[in-house]
Amino acid sequence: RGRFFFQKQDMPRSAAYFQQAIAADPSYALAYAGLAETLDAETTMGGSNSKEIMPRAVAAATRAIQLDSRNGAAYTALGSIQTIYEWNWPAAQLNLTRGLALSPSYSLAEMKYAVYLDAVGRPEDAVSHMRQALTLDPLSFFMNRRLGATLYFARHYDEALKQLARAGEMEPQLHGSVDNYISWAYEAKGMRDEAVAHDLLALRSDRRPVDTSSLESIYRQHGWNAYWTARLEALRTYRDEGCAPYDQGVSYLRLGNRDRALSSFGRAVDQHCFRVAFMKVDPQLDSIRIDSRYSGLLQRV
């Protein structure tokens, strides 16, 4: 049940079932590994506070390894946390490759290694490993969506759009977690109308109440810059939640305000936003890669 709700992106329910499994059998390593993976995902999908949740995820993954040193899922979970939260690339590579070696048919091990490869700036290698992850679990919404994201980071925008549309068909109720990447891919292709349309769809599925009808009207009447200015204002209340600073930084880049963008990215680093791990490959940051302040952010990470 924990695995089922993990695939449905219902992380609180998934975590609850893994905790039930641990209560039923405190020596069951796989339950601890599953809990670690779910807590890890909760910070990236549910917007939960990573500084509160990630130490619990590390403890669960560590306990799984203590119980079974041959458990590939446990090493995968720990390596994922080291990639997304700790930014400890050597340790992440060691644990993720160990997870792959111990569990070569485990799709999540391939996926998490692909995430690591994106984080260290190897997007084409990441695509190769995500294709393998999907081969191992072709009916997983999770794997289909992540391949679309990985293709986006590798600048294969047309293929990314097709893959993301496929993921959205598999789980229509989760389409909001697909629309953001679709929007970004359209933006990279210069298709602004489509980019805004999918950004609005993503906002409508968000837990934060935003007047998307007003934003849509602003775009139609006043265009691209007015839309992103209004969007920043509409989300001002949530400016310090989760990865909001990273999102704001990208919006400021769209508006040509590099100083405020870099300041926002700095806050995203402070908050250990998971998107920071992909700064090397995120197409939205291409315009600041020659700025010394961007290099300084990478050094901090």
C-alpha cells in the first residue's frame, strides 16, 4: 500500500502505510527504505519543509542499511537524499551506484541515478538511465513523468512534450505536476501562449489559492511581462514557502531583473530547495551562466 500511494504521489498516505509496516515488523529493512523514499519525495512534491523532513528520511534510510546491508533500495534512498538535499555528490554517487548493483531491476534506482546525473551536469547520461528506468516499469506515472523532465533538462523539448503528455494521460488527476514542465518546454521553444496556458493549469491544481482568471486576462490584454509581474504579486504571500524563491528567481529572469533573480536563487539555496540541485542543467538559468554571482551560487551548493 505504501508503494501504491507512492506511485499516486499521495506521500502522506504512503508514509503512513510504511510506518504501519515498520510497526508490524520493526526489523523489515524494505519498509524503512520505502519510508525514506517517501519522505524524500514529500519535500519535492508536497512542498513540505525539507529541514524538518529530511533528517527523518536520512534516519530511515540509515536504519534500513543497518538492518540489511544488501538492500539496494536503502542505498538508493540515502543516495537520493544526498543528491537532492545534502548536495554531497561523491557520497551520492557511491550509494546510488551501490543501489544499482544490488538491485539492477529496481526502476527507482535507475531513476534516482538519473536525477544525480542531471545534478552533476550530465543530462544525456541522465536520459539514458531514465529510459532504462521506464523499460523496467513502463506503466509507472512516476517514471513516465521523470523521463519527460529529464528530456527537458537535456534540451530535447519536442520529445519531452510528447513524454509529458503521455504521463498526463496515465494519471489525469495528477496532471498539475506535469503541466509545469510542459509550460517550461513550450517557453524554451518560444511558444508563449502555450507556456502561459499550461502555467495557469499548474497554478489551478496548486494548493495555494490564486486568481488564475485574473492572471489569464492580464496576459491576454497586456502580454508576457505583465503576466509574470502579476504572477509574482499574486504569490507574494507564499514567497518563502518551499521552492518559491527559485520560482521567483526564474520569473525575475523573464522580466530581465538579474539582480533580484540572483537574490531569490540565493534564498533558494539557503532553504535547500530541491530545484537548486538542477541549476547546472536548468534551461531557465542559461541567461546568467556567465555571471560571476551564478558561479558563486554553484560553489555554495
